[in-house]
Amino acid sequence: MNHRSGFVNIIGNPNVGKSTLMNALVGERLSIITPKAQTTRHRIFGILNEPDYQIVFSDTPGVIQPAYKMQEHMMKFVSDAFEDADVFLYLVEPGDRALKDQGFFEKLLNTNFPVLLIINKIDTTNQELLENEVAYWKEELPNAEIIPISALKEANTPYLLERLVGLMPESPPYFDKDVLTDKTERFFVSEIVREQILMNYKKEIPYSVEVDVEEFKEADDIIRIRAIIYVARESQKGIIIGHRGSMLKRVGVGARKQLEKFFAKKVHLETFVKVKKNWRDSDAQLKRFGYKK
């Protein structure tokens, strides 16, 4: 068989398990995962390489109605995913009903490319309810092939991967075969620090934060990292730091442990907190943080 390559773009509402699914299919923890909505802010490629195929998975932000410029650019990443797909994975969970942007849903209805409707989290439901879900989506998205899975438990994901390989067009690889993602090491550092913020703070705080890696120096035995945590308002700075620096220390310790797992090397991490007022609505800051070109 000739070599197959293609782009599989994952679309869905927030918190349906897109990042968990991509990580499971690629076999690496590339996208951060938390119980909070809007954990994924960027479009991230995860590249699965085998001798006779290469699948480029694209994890995208959950579909929302934007409230500020950063979210508008997040939805631009979703829109971009409609431009280069060979296969769409439309991910839903039991009880999910259509995308939060009808325009994106119409694109899935009218695309000429294969759409796999993935009902995720089947481990949280029963057979009767699952059959109802399948019937609903057959009516709503008749052009889609429906595949129930549990990305977390990796139930039926081998079958899904088999189907995806079969749907890939014959093509040489798009990326070198030793490449795992399109993102830089600094990107993953910022995401891992942001993951700890999502896990340790409540309400608006995690959504007002961006992380910028100012320094990344790798030696044979250690990686030295300096990361700046930016907040949108002065009052948020004290919350991030906590009493006598206790919260910032918790974030730093948690991030360092995850970074050492990710890089398989000792990590020295320094974190600082600065204020960039209303950065989520600033074109200049959004460009700096990679949300716009």
C-alpha cells in the first residue's frame, strides 16, 4: 500500500473531551486537560507517525460565542480548521445538542469531506441512552458516520484510529517523520503553567491569565525556565501570588513536576506575576501571545 497522510480536525463544544481524544490517539500528552471550559485556547497539531501513514490531528478550542477579542481569535482557529481538513471529527458528549455557533454546524452539514460524529464519554451513560443519542445524531447530521467512544478509557479508540487510517488520502508525509507537533517547547511550558492556574484558581482568574516564557535554557542535566504570568487587572495579581506567595509557589511546584515528566529532565522554574491591563482585548498583546498573526 502507498503511504497515506492527512489532516484530521477535531471540532466540538467546550469540555467534550477533544484534547483527551487527541492525546489518546497520538499517544502523547500534548494538550492540557482540566475540568474547566475553554482550557484549549490555540490550535495544536498532534502528529501520529507510522511507517505507512501520517495523521495530523488538530485540537481546536471549544466552540463558543465570543465575549472579547481573545475569544474571537480562538474561534478563528476553529474556522481555520474547516479550511484544511481531510476528515472532521465532530465530538459530542451524551446530552450535547449542536454547536454553540450555528454557522460552524452548517459547515459540517454541507462539507464534502468525511465527518465522523464521535459520541464521547460512553462510560458515563447506559445502552438505552446511548441508542437515543445515536438516533438523535443520525437525524441531525445524516452525512456523518457515528462512532461511540470513551477517550478517557480509550474504549473503541483503536477502531476509530483504524477508520481514520482508511480515510486518509494517499500522500507523502506533510511533516518529517520524527516530528510530534507544530508547537515549540516554550509553548508547552506556557501551557503547563497555565494548566496549573486553571486547576488552582476559581471563577474569572484562570481566564484572565496568559503565560509568557521569557527564558528557556537547556543544559545536559537541567532546563532553566523563567515564566511571566500576566493578569488583566491589578487586583488579580495578589490573588495569583497568594498569602506570602503560597499560591504562586503551589503553581510553580505543580508545573515543575509536570515539566520534568514532559521533558524527562530536571527543571528549574522561576515564575513572576505582572499586570497587562485588558490584554484580552489588545491587538498588540494578542499578537505577542500568538492569538493573531
